[in-house]
Amino acid sequence: MGAIEKQRNILDFTLSSLGRRKGKNIALVVVYTFVIFLLASVLFFTHSLKKEAFLILQDAPEMTVQRLLAGRQDLIPTHYIDTIRQIRGVQSVAPRLWGYYYDAMSGANYTLMVNAELNDRAGEIIIGNGVSMRSMSGKRNQALRRNDIIPFKTYDGSVLTLKVRGLLPFASELVTADLILVSEADFRKLFSIANDQATDLVLNVRNAKELSTIAAKITQIHPDTRPILREEILRTYDAVFDWRGGVIFMVLSGVFFAFIILAWDKATGLSAEEKREIGILKAIGWETSDILLMKFWEGSAVSMAAFFMGIFLAYLHIFLASSILFEPVLKGWSVLYPSFRLTPYISVYHIATLFFLTVIPYTVVTIVPSWRSATIDPDSVMRM
Amino acid sequence: MLERKSDLFFSALVAGALLICLMFMDAAISQRLDREFVQERREVVRVLTLTDLCLFTEARYTRHPSMADLHTPFQDHPMSFDHFPSGAIMAVPPHLKRKAGTLQRWISDPRERQ
């Protein structure tokens, strides 16, 4: 009998043996699949989001300069522009005006931002897709359209009505869902901001290598400012969704260790029936190595089935079902949430990590206790 | 055709491996098809000088994490806990963890930027 034929015979026997404890093994595969599904979903989601952020934010401002006052971001005087512009290497400095507006009607927070193209069209706004879906009554099924009116309560107590001139492209929802573009005059009127102040400044430099030197010069000239480089923005998204840190990892660790306990309990506490089976096999001439092979195939069959199903279901969940299970967690208390479909970015590294974190440990914990049973006298095992 | 259970097992293994290959193929095709949308988003970011993704709109430090300062999650009181759910999901942006006065070192030493 060839080596391959021997393995196949053992595998045939193993699968029949698994079939005899159908209920228990199906329950195990379901739990195992769910754990892998959760782990893979988090990996796929965070990796794709990081990749998407990296690609999209490549064209974010090279440097943003904020003013800090008593530990908080404060409005920056526009005369800072003149001094910053004089720094060697600075190509352009522009003020940005943006802020948040809480809409009491719908309970949503909007991001209002000045767009220069609207400056000669005061009274008009361009809105993001998420804002358009949020009507005045707060029901999502009444979308705002062009020429609709949105009333805003200004910071001096009066009401400012602005007309929707257009909608931002649907494809950009991941960055513009809550965005409302307004003219500078309307923005200053709404928030009662003086003409000589801006939210922050954005800079372009001639040579990207000089960015950090220019940042240092800015903090020397204006010690109350904080420059934020594009590199830092990109690294922010690399760090904030790092699956190896934060609450996501803590929750998943809990699930994973619960599974380890389940697998360990199943594997160490061989049932009387399983022990008798091992005893009979040894009595009819099976060697210890054959029994270990049988247990290896048993562990492999269960874990490989769960691995493939878990990974595939996670892929469907994240990239076809728009991470529907994660939505309540990601939404939190947000009223506005972008409805976006992530572009699938998966890597061999992640699949391999999942394989070594799940399949290998389970297969090992299945073999070890069987080795203990397989090495004792068959007669005593059968008498147990 | 599949007379033995081991045949069924190996067929299932091959099917599983094929499924993973199909996932990679689907991902590659989707990336190519979405290239245009990514470009469009990039253009919006460039024109509107945006700095962050719109993922969490509940709190300003999670709406614009890269623009936030260290104190905003504790804006109500220095000892108060961060009470927005999204604050629990996200880690702190790395540049906020940089100690005060280390900018010069960060500039001069490339290892500081890793």
C-alpha cells in the first residue's frame, strides 16, 4: 500500500468518524467559522479603509497651520498669512474657513466649508449626499434637491435661509457626506466670524523636502501655531484603524480566546467514545502514528472548512454587503453616516496571518491529547 | 466520480483554494473599475482642500482626527472620559503623541518620523 493510499484510507475513516458525531462537529464548525469571519471582516475592513484613505488623501493640503489657544484650536488671524508667505520655500498660503453646524431639526452635525466658487453667489450652497438625504423633518426618505431651501440659525439668533445650488458627486461620499459648501459672506454671517480671522491656513511649498523645515520656522515665528503635514494626515489613518490596537482588537481577542477555550476543552477532554475508538484501533493493529495522523486529518478537516467559509463570508460581508454588521458600531451616535462601498484591497499577508492564527493552533490542540490516549495500553483505554 | 470521502475532502479543499483565488481576482477587477472613482475623490479632496474621511460625524475629533488636538475628547472636564462611541474605536493619531518640543528632533532625525 503506497503512502498516499494509506493517507487516503485514514482520511476516509476520519471523515466517517466525524460524521458519527455530526451535531457536535457541525456546532464546532459554525462557531469556528464565526470567529474567523469576525477576524477576517475586521482585517479586510481596516486594511481597505486605510488603503482608500491613503489613495484619496494623497492630494490633501501639504501643510495645515492651526492656532492653538489654551490647548484648543482657535481662529487664526489672517495677518499670519503675510509672515508665513515670506518664509523661503513657501509657494502659497490660503485661509480656510470651515466649522461644524448642529442641525436641531434632524439632529445631524454638518461640516460647513467656504468654497471660493460660491463667493459671488451668496445665499447658495452645495451639499454632500448625506446632507441631501437628511430632510428638514429628519426622515431619510425625503431627499433634498436643487433649489430646495435650508434654514440655518445664525450665532446672533437670526435665521439664514440658503438655497441648494447643487449636490457633490455621489462617488465622493466617503469624504463629503456631511459637507455643505457656502460662500464666505454666508459663513461669516452664520458664525459671526470677523473678516480678519480664518479657521486655519493651508500651505503649498516649492520643495516637499523642505516641509519640516518650514514647519519649524512657522512655530518659531508664531509659537501659538501647530503645523500639520500631509504625511501626518496619511499616518493618522494608518494608525487610527490599526487592527492590532484599540478596542477592536480587545473585543476580537475576547472572542478568539473564548474559541481557544472551546477548542482546548474539546481537544483535551476526549469523550469516552473517542477514547474507546482509539483503544479499539490500537487493538486491531493501528500504530500510534496512524492515530495521530487520523487526529491531524480531523483537525485539518474542521479548521480548513471553517477557514474557507469564514474568509469567504467576511469578503461578502465587507465588500458586497457594505459591512452591514459593523454599521451600528461605526455609526455610534452619528445621525449622518456615509453609505459607501469599499474597494476590495486584500493581501496574501492577511490571509496567511489568519491561517496561522486559526488553522495551525486548532490542528495542534487536536493532536496533543490524542497522543496521550494513543500511547497508553489499549486494554485499559477500552475498560474506561 | 467522488466515490470516497477523501475525494470529497480534497475536492472541497480545491474549491476553497479556488474561492480565495476568485476573491483576489474580484479584488483586482474592482480596483481597476474603481480607479476612476478614486481619482474623482482625490480631485474633490484637492479642490476643496479636505483633510479627512467622513466616517464619524458625531464628534469633531473623530470627524477630523488629523485636525484634532489632544484635549478635545476631554473637552467637558479634564477628568471626564471620552463619551462618544467612535472615540473608543479609533486610536490616537500618532502626531498627537509626539511630546512637546520634539519637533526639532523630528525634523533632524528621520527615525523619529517612522
